[in-house]
Amino acid sequence: MKKIVLMGAVALFGLSNAQIAKGTSYLSGQVEYNHSENNAYYNSARKDDVIKILPTAGYFVATNLAVGLGVGYKSAVTKYDVGGDFFSNALEIKETTNAFVVAPFVRKYWTLSDKLYIFGQLQVPLEFGQEKLDVNSDVNGGDPLLAASFANKNNYTNIGVNIKPGLDYFVSKNWSIEATIGEFGYNTFKRDIDGVKRNNSYKFDLNLAAVTFGVKYVFAK
């Protein structure tokens, strides 16, 4: 049994002596856009649009060990259209979120071959943003006091700690394609409103639906 375990370890981590040298730096970036529509509810519809742009820079402080920082922007818009009937008016509800994102990280690589690496990344994403809620009512001659439009704004802070496993494949000396698969982590969300408590959540997600891809330029030594 010990021989089998040893052979497996050699097969996984001993395929190559290739290393990413200390002092190597790189630039990468993440551009994400998601759009979804849901008309499953009676007489209503929902649309979601999310845009995230996060340029990233990394530096290897030791062989196969990098630290880095991502700085970017996130925007999310959710629209609800609730159709009216004989007893109520039609409503359009729009939730808008805009945030400044800072994401420091540490990434550890393990060599599989001369071009292929696996890595584990510990990241602390920070979001500082504003939520805006707009409600517009089509009163159609109804009582405006019973169906008045209104808007509300709140600032928020979202802090996370997550771990992401991934693969990094070097197509050339200076270019690589990387993919992360899933996410394990913790988030705490706080609105800047008196009396509102923090919302804490946990994530354990390791599936092909949670795969993200990126391109990286490496300043090879």
C-alpha cells in the first residue's frame, strides 16, 4: 500500500523539474459578464446583468509561490417586471449595485509538467459599493398615494476569504491560460444602516458550472 501511495505522489508531483523562478512577475485580468432571464413566476419577469472587470498583477516571492493584487470594478443590475391586474398596478423594480473591488491573494503552484501546473489560491476580496433601489408604478389613473414611485440608496461593504484550486497551462514562455474550478470560502456583508446586522455566508462549490478562465502574460526571467 505504501508503494502505491508513493508511486501516486511521484506521478502527480514528479513529472517535471520545471519551476517558476523567484522574481518572476505577471499581469492578468478577469472580464466577466453574466446575463439571465427568468419568466417562471406568474405575471412577472426577472432579468440579471453582471459585469466585473478585475486587472491583476502578481510577483513570485519564492519558487512557485506568488503574491498579488487585483483592483477593479463590479456592476450588477436586476430588474423585476410585475404585471398588474384588476386589483393592482404594474410595477417595475430595479436594483443597481456598483462597487470598487480590491482583491489581494497568495498563490502556490505545483509542477505537473514543463507547461502544466496546478495551484491553490487564497484570496481576500473586498467590495466597497452602493446599492440603489428604484420602484416605478404604472398607476393608469389609479390613486398615486397607493402606488407611488420611490428610490432608496445604501452603501455597503462585502469582505470575503476564499480558496480556489486551478490549473495553469503555458502555451509559450510568456503566455499562459489558467482556469479555476469552484470556490471554498466565507463572506460577510454589511450595509451602512443603523441597526442592521452583518450577513455571513459560506460557500462550498466544486463543479464544472463554476469554472472561470483567464489569460496571463508572464515576464519570464
